[in-house]
Amino acid sequence: MRGKIRAMLIGLCLLATTTAQAEEAKWLLVTDSGTKLEMENVGSFVFSGTDAFDILDKSGTVIAPSVKKVSFEYFKSTGIQNTKGTKETSLLSFTVDSQLTIVGSMSDTQVYTASGVLVASGKSKDGTTVIDVSHLSQGIYLVRSGNQSFKFVKK
């Protein structure tokens, strides 16, 4: 019985890691306690008792002990990563009604929805970019100006 379970788990592990080749799409292994592990970090499974096993990373370190049940979840990123900015470039306000103003940027600026769809853009003039966002629905948006990015809320 253990041999069949081990073969099945190894097969599922290999299938999930080879299927999720795209950087934005990943398979997650979800343990019975709710812990989510990216399949690319899972190395092997070792039985730790009659009805449990440990999950090890590729270096052999236990990353999830005494697991009795796992499931798999397909995760696809929206492509929006953590936002960042510098002292040189900034938004005048992170809550906006109709006009978004970026100060200190000499680059063209784009506004994206949370799902990554381009919805507005503007060109810098003398280090300031003003973009009309009055046509946008309420919500959270991402602004990208050069290599800087910010989040803002449209009221």
C-alpha cells in the first residue's frame, strides 16, 4: 500500500512541476493544515508514520511534517508585483477622484487595472505627468512610470 501511495505522490509531484513551466502559472501543493507550497520547491515525500508523511524540499529539509492529506491548486498570477517608488518620483495623492498627478518622473506613465489591463496613459512634461482618470470605475489601480510603480485608489 505504501509503495502505491508513494508512487502516486511522486507522479503527481512530477506532473505538477513539469506542467507549470510558465513563470506566472504555478502549481501549489496544499496540505491538510492549509499550508501552500509551490511545487517547484517540493523535493520528495517521506513516510513518517502509518498514516502520515513528511514533505521535504529539494535539499532534504522537512518543510511540512506529519501530513495526512494533500491537494493541488493551480495558481496564475495577475502579473502585478509589489509596488515600489523612490524619493525622486511620487504620487501627489494615493486616493484620486479625477486627476492622477505623478511628480519627478521623466518617463511615460501607464495606469493598469488590478488584472493587468492598460486603461490610461500619459506623457511627462517638465517632470510632471497628469492623467485624467475620471472615466475609471472605483477601485485599486497600478501606476507604472519608468521602472517605478505605485498603487492608488480611484474614488
